[in-house]
Amino acid sequence: MKEKVLVVGGAGYIGSVAVSMLLDAGHEVAVFDSLERGHREAVDDRALFFQGDLGDRPRIFEVCRRFEPSVAMHFSAYALVGESMEHPSLYFRNNFCSGLHLLDALVEVRTRLLVFSSTCATFGVPTEIPITESCPQAPTNPYGESKLMFEKALRWYDEIHGLKSVALRYFNAAGATERLGEDHDPETHLIPNVLRVALGKSPHVPVFGTDYPTPDGTCIRDYIHIVDLCEAHLLAMNLERSERYNLGNGEGYSVLQVIEAAREVTGHPIPVKKERRRPGDPPCLVGSSEKIRRELGWRPRHPELKEIIQSAWDWHRRHPDGYRRL
């Protein structure tokens, strides 16, 4: 069934890829984005575009009344762990309070389903690896807490208003498509920062913490290709009930393993510089996606770390200055 899909945060890294995939699948798409941390150039020309901030309650109500989406996807959140530890109020206001404006607007226009971009940071330091949906959620930073708060709000909006929701708890989104890639300012994600060194734009990669209880002392993370991640959003649209799913490959790689893989892909030495730990970073986050595989038939098509890095490397070589030179 073709849907009218409102993509909030559709000018961002993940949202822009979801927009293009939705359009390719024949859906009608509108993008709502403030462009504070997104890029207008990343928005597919086939989509309607509305500029606005979720903090502006009248604006999101106006857009929902004009477009009347049957489904919404919510990617609009601040997502920097370190920043959240320095400015927690920023994260609670943007990720939780402003998100309630969206929920109220969707309820008014009787949107049937919201697909929410959540995070593995809601689990904090996990009690088991790989992390399943039944693991306790105990965030270690305000970023994860703000996402968990919104997940809890979704439960009540379903119970009280009938707004169904699917929360997809990401692990580490990475990689690129031919046209769309990762361009943040500041950039805090590992793979693009590694590739900046290979491009000659940075002298070294900072490695934050080498004394974690892991085999090589650096953090272990689960990397998932951006296309596989967005494919799960399209599958989630078929649900008529509220659900929660973890999205990862089930494979963990340390910071040093990622850097070594990038050396092989790029052919560059990529020097590193050891730094202190960042507050709020758990040692190991690896997810089990068994539930979404079993219930929705989701399968990662690009699970290999080198393939993920290669796609990002190809995009960054074509766009060495990101979207600023398009």
C-alpha cells in the first residue's frame, strides 16, 4: 500500500536516505527539517520540503494539517553523547519536549503510525551481549535518557490516542549510498573521522580510551549500513501494532579494528592519537536483531565492515567537502 509519509529530520544523514528509498518505493513524501544540522542539498527533489523546527509547535501542526500523513518517520534529534553530558537540558528539550509537539500534531490529523529513530544508548552498559529487546534500559548519558523518555511517551500515546509506533533502536549507522553520505559539523562518528585522515584533512584519528575491558582496550561497537537501516523503516511501515526492535549486525568491532579495516580499504596509514575516555561511553554495544529478522523478515544486505567502509570512502572521495560544494 502506498502511503503519505512525513519524514521529520529528512535532511539529515539517515533521514535523507530513508526519503530517497521511500520515493523509489512509490510513496508520497514530505520532509520537515530545521536544517540546523541537516543539508537542504541532501533532500531528494521528488519530496515536498517544509522548513521548520519541532520546537515551533504551530509550525509542525500547520505542516501536518497541510500534508495529512498516514505514516511519519521521526529522525530529528540531537545525537552527540559528549554534548549531552555537557548540555543535558538541550537534549531533553529537543529530543523529548519538542517531540511531543510532533505526537500531538499526528494525533490531530489521525496519522496511524510513527516510526521512531531510537538508539542502543537507551540500554546503557548492557547486562548481556548481544543486546536483546528484553535487556534492562538504564542509559548512562542524557542522550540515551532523552530517547528512552520518548519511547515511554509513545506507549501512552498508543494507549490513550491509538497512535501506533515502532521504535527502532540503532547501533552504529555507517556507510553511504552513491549520492548520500555522512556530513556532520562537528563530526564525532568514527568512520568519517578515520576517512578524513585518509583524505589528508586531519593528521590523526583520536582514540578515546584505550583502557576499556575489551581485548584491545578500545570500545566495541556494532556497525550497520545506512541502506540496511532504512530498509527496516520501510518494513516497519507494514505493522498495525506498536513494536520495539533492535537494529544491528550482531558483530562487534573495536575502534582499532575499524581503523585497521579502513587502512586496508583506503591504502593510507591513518595514524592514531590516544585520548582520554569520553564520559558516558559504554565499553561494548553489540545488538541482537533476531526479533526483527523473525517478525519482519529483515536481513542486512551489506553486513561486512569493509563493504560499509568502502561505500563511505567512495562517497567522501567524491564529496571531500561534504555537501558544501554541491
